Amino acid sequence: MADDTKNRTRAEENDEIRRLLKAELDGIAARLQRGGEARGTGVDGGNFLDVAQGLERQEQENLISSRLMGQARRLQVALERVNDGDYGVCSECGATIPHRRRLAVPDATTCVACQDRLEHSGAGVRSATNRETDG
């Protein structure tokens, strides 16, 4: 009986996580859509300053789009981890990722200790799982 309650609670938690991750993905998709529509305005003629500002704005929009797409890939990996039953488990040490960290960073694949170790060892912010999605 206790196992049924625990499994049901786990299933409910996974459903909530899926909803949150999908909402994040939907928000990113909407932002990318708006950004794509805004990009339709080109940099035509005008004086040098107008052209330079237009190009700078396009570069900023491209950077934002690139970061949003990276975030979307990481969220998609998180969704796959939920479906596989691996969500909330550190990909480095196998420990449980604290609930507060998962709320703050829904696409986290490492616990705080492993993330800190990765950052300080020069491995960067991404774990091996995230590197695979960027390739």
C-alpha cells in the first residue's frame, strides 16, 4: 500500500515536472517566434550610425535566439530524463539533485557539488549530457 502511494506521488510529481518543462518550452518557442517576426525588418540604407545600430540589434537578437535554442535543447533533455526516470538524479555521481535546485534550474543534470567541481575543473557549466545535445 505504501509503495502504491509512493509510486502515485512520484507519478504526480513527474506529471507536474512535465507540465513545468513543457510550459518553459512553450515560452521559449513563443519568444523565438516573436524574435523571428521582428527579424523581418532589415538594415536598409540610412546613415552609417543607423546601419551600425541595426546590425548590432541583429547580432543581439541572434545571440538571444542561440541561447534560447540551447535552453530549449536542455529542457528537452530534461523531459526525456523525466520519461526515462532519470530526472533529479545527478549524471555525474548518481545522487539525488535537491528539489530546490530542480526548481531553480529545471534542466539541471548535476547536483550542486558536482556542478561546482565541473566548473572549477575547467569542464564548463555543462555536463556530458548537455554537451551531447549541443553537438
